[in-house]
Amino acid sequence: MLYFDHAATTPLRPEVADAMVNTPWGNPSGLHGVARAAKNALEAARERTAILIGASHPLEIIFLGGGTEADNLALKGAALASPGGGVVTVATEHEAVLKAANWLGTRGHPVTVVGVDRSGRVDPEQVAAAVGPETALVSVMAANNETGVRQPVRKVVEAVKAKNPNTLVHTDAVQAFVSEEIDVELLGIDLLSLAAHKFGGPKGVGLLYVRDKARLEPLLHGGGQELGRRSGTQNPAGVQGMRTAMELTVADRDGFRTRVARARQGFEAELMRRLPDVVMTGPSDDRLVQHSHFRIPGVAAETLLIRLDQAGLAASAGSACQSGATEPSHVLAAMGMSAAAAAGCLRFSFGWNTHPDDGAEAAAVVVSEVGRLR
């Protein structure tokens, strides 16, 4: 199987599996030696993950169940903890952000969704213009999960803080972390979401960075774990797996970008050479190196994906979180793409175990199956 759906999930790195198996298994909230061993492993991972994203203190890291929970805690937690409770976000955000914002809106919180240009990028000044005295939080992702288009996060932060220094800025960096340097201090953000399974870690574990000054209302109530910010028995093995995956990812970023760039370039060059009517999505110089999003006129993406799967190639038509959805992608609609055009779009996403020559091989399979359909 040629696997090109790393944006949906990645295979577990062998080193991660080893680290998880060797993690103390106790409940970190206990007082005996078995519990203390698990607690020590958990806190060591907290210290290390904080360093890997440039956080100033380990207690700015909240461990939780993944990117969706992190996004929900960031938006709902910030809004519920603020007197104004307003939220500003962007039309192409992940649905975890947009649906959390919509939930807040149905409960009386001021919510503004800012549009993007045809390339999928947002104007920082338009974001700042939507910020008012009641705005508790602005959420703008580092890079889009469907198209790979990067957002000008640092410029958004500067524009928002100039308008209202008290407004928090959150970034969903779930897709970007594997290939982009993510440093919370350099970006100037107040909250950051990550999910381990997007970069060779386990599913069901993630983190939310929360700058020490930021106040969040907890969404889960119970035993008061994570300093009362996220109750529930912690997952030391999962956290250790995420820590290991983060370390491997950061250490290999330059190599990753080199290998994946070669694979993607080979894929796109061969695809466009043999299918000259292919239309690429987004700017070629401002998207994640691991994303290739395109459409083939006259070919339904769903039909082609079935044929590719039968031929031993796995790809997708967009966000895996929208599996079974009948509506066109909200990301592509926000970019001004028609429903008919969006129905022909495919996403190929490359990952840590992609071989540089895999791209050209995948393109040959696509061309062959398109020829059969046509």
C-alpha cells in the first residue's frame, strides 16, 4: 500500500511504541511507589514537551485527549472565563474550532468568522478589525489541514494585540508541527493545540499550551488533574509516546522537509506532465511541504479514490473528520471554489516514512486510473 493520507493520521513510529511499552503504568494521582513512577514519567514528559515548543514553564502544558479537545478547551475555556466572552476565528479553520465557536454563539457569545482570499489566506488586518473590547480570543490555525496553506500567525498576533492587548490568540498547529518550527514565544501566541497522531505518535493524546496569564474555564470536572484544568486520569504511556514523537520530529525536521519535498515535487511534476489539465490548489510557495491538493476536471474524487484504493494507493478528498459528509468542503467554499469543482479535489499528504521516490510512483497510479475512468 502506498500511503498518502498522513494528514488524517500517521503510522506509529517504532521508537514511540517502545517508549510507550516501557512507561510506568500506575495512576499518577496515587501516593505509592507505582504511582510516583508514573507521575515522574508524566512530569518529565511535560518538561520536555514544553521545551520543544518554546514554552517558558512546564505547567503551561495541559495533557488531554487530542487536537479536538485542545481546540474546544481553548475556545470554550477562554470565552467562558471572560466577561465579554467573544471569539473571532477564520472561515477555513478545522471544524473543531468552527463548531466550538458556533456552540458559543448559540449561547449568546459574540462570534465573528473572518473570510479568506482565493488562496486560502486571511488578512491580519481584517482579523484585527473584528476584535472588540468583548473579544476574549482569536483563533487562527498555523496551516490548513486540507490544503496545507500557511497562515500569517505572527502578523495576526501583532495586529490583534495592537487592537486589544487583553485578547488571547490561539493557534491550531496540529498539521503544521511535523514540518514547521513551532515556537510559542516567536509566534507570540497564548494557546497552542497539538495532536500526537499527526507526527508518528499515538491517537487519543494531545496537548494544549496555555500561557501563564491566560485564564480558562475547565470543560471537564472531576478529580482536578492537570491543576484543575482538565480532570480525568492522565495517560502516562500516551504522553510518553507523544513526547518521543515530538523529539523525533524536531530532530528530523530538516531531513523530513528534504525527503518530502522531493517526493511531492516528483508527484506533482509527473502528474502535471501526464495530466496537463490538473489544477493545483493554493500557492505553491506558501503551503506545507507535505500537502498536495488538486483537482482533475471531469473526474469525481470519490470515484477515483475508490479506484486508487483498489490499486493499492491510499489518499483522501479532504479532512478525515468529514468522512461521510455530503456537503462540499467548507474550506474550499470559503476560498470561492464551486461545489462542482470541490467535488473533484483530492488531498495527497506525505509523512515521516515517505520515500523520496514514492511520489512519482503514486502519480503513475493516479494517471493510470484517471485514464481508465476517462
